[in-house]
Amino acid sequence: MHKKLAYVVALWSIFTIQAIAQEITLKFLESKPKGLARDFYIWRFLSDENTSLQDALKAYELVYRKTPKLTALLEKKGMPHELPRELHCKNLSFESLLKEDQECINYGLKLSLIPNLSPQQLHALKAKISSNKALSQKVEILSSKMVLTKMLQSDAKTFAQIYNALTQKQREKFINQAIKPQRLKKLADENIPAFNKMLQGIILSDSLPKFKKSLLNAHITNANPYTLFLLGMHELMANNKQNALTYFKLTHNASKDMFLQDKALFWQYYVSKDKKILSKLAQSTNLDIYTIYANQKLKQTPQYTIIADFTPLSKKKPPFNIQDPFEWEILRSNLSQVTDPKALDELTQEFAFADSLAHMAYVHNRATKYQNNYFLSPFAQNIKWKNTHQKSLTYAIARQESNFLPALISTSYALGMMQIMPFNVEPFTKSMGLKDIKLEDMFNPIIALEFGRFYLDELEREFKHPLFVAYAYNGGPGFLRRTLQQKKLFLKKREYEPWLSMELIPYEESRIYGLKVLANYIVYQELFGNNANLEELLKTTLIN
């Protein structure tokens, strides 16, 4: 066996000796490696009312990723909490802040206060920050009588920083004005991340309509690819089809991300109806909602590769505990040290067990340099599915949430294959008529699948469509209710629907998540024997 393979495999025997502790103690925490898994158990340790302040402080020192959630638990136990200087300065009143040094003022000054300061306060502030040119510039701009004019005369970074510091009412007062498009082009073509993000937010919102309208015919060419794409969508909604096509071409040429390239090609076709562009999209080796559309439309075989299973697989238990999040984090860390594709390919066979199918795919994906698309359905035989629709949707979500890895823990402590949030475990358990379910049970892939499909059934009763269920699973049902109740998306009588609405979902993570889950769902339906036509499926999203 290759020495690196032997090293990785040897680690399994070390950590299979220790099962996940039933009782979370300081000694248990100290014995575990730093990472999100230990942070999850530290969070639970701090949440326990029986944990002393002394032990809580020692546990907190072990945290890998400190969060306000963990700090709040310490404070609840009576920790005398001394704020970091940055936070201390941010909590000071303006008058108190003026008594501090320039560093503290830089931390704590709320730029939204500047327009309302008296001449005396402004004079005192300018004297204190005179050597800080960047901050002095912002203060000068916000204390002038022509705030927007001065902002437009500055640079993109300064403009975005001021914009982000203002309240919504101040943005409406100072920013929401008609602006010459060439002025916006000058700033946007600086391609500053904060300015790009600002433009994206404005395009996806209706809160600054005059500013938003000023972006039309700006002919921006050097913003980042996704900003260029949204500028194209903005032009399309104003029926400026040629401008939109120009932006979509710019997006395709500028982007290195295959998903965004396919998105840009799709919209070039969808607006122009040029079948040459559709044929080009169908040649993409990336599997996504856009290439699925192209291949179904042209009735041709896709260029991407789908792997639904590995054979043969042993039915024996793998030599490591797939339900232990510590083992997974250590294993992943050590696998990352193996970079040789041949060594990784050899290592793939070490995971050739039915229960470690997801781990096998994880290693195989690295060995083949991410050239394949893995549509696995692990533990499917252990679940009594209602129908192939339920099975397809559950695995479509699981693929997006965890790539089927049973012991995954997210930064927000979502757990397992279906990434169930801890606060949902108890109510789901009661609703399902179960007893004695622990948070660790979410690392059991069969239990995780049962909990996941229960929640999906609950969401589907309200939201009906797989796309809407995906949005709700990611962003929460409240987010989706508010979005749909505005009746601005998924409109029956608007051109380019529902694709237009799918690009305008206000929460970026959910927007992308929905597109990817829907693609997963189509593929799984076909793998499970159903002919799922994307165009027909999307027609039922038009509810407003």
C-alpha cells in the first residue's frame, strides 16, 4: 500500500477506539481535535445549566471558531465580559468617542451621524481625524450640501463604504436620485468588490428606483461577472434586449465559473432564440439547470458524466465510524494531504463499502479532478418511500446539503446528511411520534433521511412545487412566504417567466440553492425511472 494511503487508513484505527461520548465533559472536549465538531459539542457544554463558569471559560478557550452565540452563553453564566477595543469604541456615544484617540474614532464613528452634526461637533471631529485621509474624506462628503455629487466624484470604494454606512432613509434621501449613467459606469468599471455587491443589491431591490433606473444604458464593461449578469437582467426587464444581450456576452467571456458561463449562454439563447447558442450550451460538460434545459430542448445526450453508484461494494462495516463527526474531520484533513491523483485513485478502493459510499465518491471526485457528477442514493433500501417524487426530492436536497456525508456539521451547527438544525430535532421528533432521539442521531444517515423527508413533506404541503420547497428548506418558510406574498415574482403574464423570477430571488444563497436542487431533482427523477420534463415542471411555478 502507498505510504500516504497507509497513513490515512492507520488513522481510522486510532479513532474508532473512542465512540462519541454520551456525556459531554471538559475532559471529553480536551481530548478532541480542534474544529467545527468540537465547537458543536462546546456549544452544548456551554448550554448546559450545570456547567460551571470555570469549566465554561476553559471550554471557551478551546473554540475553533468563536461566534456571538458562544460568547452570549458565557455571559449568561456570569462571565465578566470585557469588550474588544473595536466593540468598545463602537458602543460609545459621539461625545465620548471624541475623547478617545484616532484609532478608536476610526472603529466607532457612525458615518450616518455626520449629516446631523452641528458645526462645532464637525470642527472638533475633523481636528481629531485630520491625519486619517480616508476617514476625513468620508466626513467631508457627508457634511457637504451635495452628498451624492461628492460621492460620485470620489472612488468606488469610498462610495460603497458610505452607502453601506447610511440608513435606508438616508439612502433614499441622498442616493435615490437620477444620475448620469456615465458617472456610474466610471465607478463600476473600477471593479471594486464592495461596489459590485452594492449594485447587485440595488438591482435586486425596488428601494432605490431612481438610482436603479440610472443604471440603464450605463454600458458598464469591467464590473465582476455576476454584476454584469444582473445588469443584463435589469436591462431585460426594461425591454432593452440588445443591451441585455451585450451584458450576457460580457458575463460569459469574463467568467471562469462554469455555472455562470452556462447561465449567461442560456440567457443569450432565451432572449435571441438563436439555436446555435443553445447548441453551444448543450456542449457544456457542466451539469446544471441550464444544460439540462438545452439537452432536453434539443433532445440530445448530455456531455456531462453522471455516476450513480460504485460496484462492487462490500456489505461489511467500513473500518471507521461514519457517524462520528470527529473521525470525518480528521479523515478529511488527512485526505487533503494526498494530492497525487494516482494515489487518490488507489485510496478510493479503501472506501468501497456500501455504508461509506459518500466517502468513496468524495475521494474519487478529487482523484478525477472534479470531472464527474455524483448522484448517489445511499441507504435508499432502508426507507419506505411514498413514491419516486419523494425519493428524488429528498436526495436532491441531501446532495446539495452534504454530498451525503453522514457526520457533517456546518458553521451554524446544522447536522448530518440532511443538515437538520438542532432546534428542529425535538419538535420533529414529537411530530413524527418518536422518542429518545438525540442530536447525535442526526449523524445516523437513516434517521437523517427520515427527518429530512418528514420536513420536506411538511414544506411541500404548503409550497407544493419542488423549487419552492428547496427555497424554503434553505432560507426558511418565513422567507419564502414573505417573498411570494409580495406578488412580484413567478408572474403568469410576464415575459421570460419563470426563469426571470428564478434569477431575482432576493436571498443569494437560496437563489443558487433552488436552481441547483431543481437540477438535482430532474436528474434523480430520470435515474429512478421518471421522464421529468423541465419546461413542463416549471410552468406550475407561475402562481401570481
